[in-house]
Amino acid sequence: PLTAITAWELLFDRLELGMRDTKGKTLLVVGAAGGVGSILIQLAKQLTDITVIATASRPESQAWVTSLGADAVVDHHQPLDEALNAAGYEQVDMVISLNQTDHHFEAIINALKPQGKLALIDDPELIDVRKLKLKSLSLHWELMFTRPLFTTEDIAKQHDLLSEVAAMVDSGRLTTTLGEVLGPITADNLTRAHALIESNRTVGKLVLEGF
């Protein structure tokens, strides 16, 4: 539910994909093999006509995002703008950056078309947003807790989107984002799980279950 809310709000509230024709548009998802990216790719492909380009650096993570519906995959260990060009995409309309935004910031700006949109969920080191001005790029931040924290008047939208996601899961349109089960909840397994997450090399979601 948490990754689904984040992914849905990124696509349809922050970037407002449901309010425009997405046919012929391109979306680059940076760090696409993690939990949010794994559900976001599926929602974008199931509910819009947008072309999704995912970043993943290893054969297993590249295969993972491809299986979820990504139209193309580029290696984020290479400069993103150069990797996009090599894949046949000169620039993209939108970027969703899920991690290491500060590391990729310059390349993201280069990769975006004029009047493009950048959305992110991480907490990057200081980035100079003035660099967005030349292309009239817009910046959109997503935090799934904003609606409940401030009891916004549209808070029920999270109920509505989760109901729709649940129906898509039940009908088989969305598949699990489970990447690996690490075993029971123990101090050792928790330490291992955190180390894997901090490595930025996880695929899908890690699960610990039982005691």
C-alpha cells in the first residue's frame, strides 16, 4: 500500500498524467528496480500510454524492470543523458527520480525537454534549482504522508486509489513487487536487510516474516 500510494500520487497527482494525453510522451524513472519503481512502472503501463524508460544497472535488475513492462532500460552508472542517447532517446518529457537525485541532477536537466517535469521522493544533498530555469522545468516533490499529516480536504483520494489498486491486484493486472524473503524477523536479518537497502542494489521489496 505505501509504495502504491507513492507511485500513484507521483504519476497522477504530481505529474498529472491522468489530465493530459500521454501518447507519444516519455517518462524516465531513475532507480526503477526498487519498491516504488516496481509498482510505478506497472501503473504507468496499465493506466497510461506513456513510454517508460527505466534505469537499472545489473542484469537481474534490468530483467526485473523489463518484466514489469518498461519499454526500455538504461544503466544509471553511466551519465543518464548519454545512456538515453545511446538507447535512441534524445530527451524525455518527464523524469521521476527515486534515489540519488543529487548525483544525477545535472544529467537529468540535460535529459529533460524544455518545459519538462521532474518529480522526486528522496532527500538529496543541496541541489541548485536555479538550473531548472533556462528550460522552464518544474519540480514536484512527493510524500505520501502529506495528506494524512495535514488532514487535507482530499484525503479520501488515498482510499479511492488503494481500492483501485486492490482491484487491479485481484484481477491480475498488477503483480507483486516482492523481490526476496530474508527469513524471520531477527536482529541479524534486520541488519542484513538494512545493509542491502543501503547498497542501492535491491530488486523489488525485501520481506521479513515471522519470529
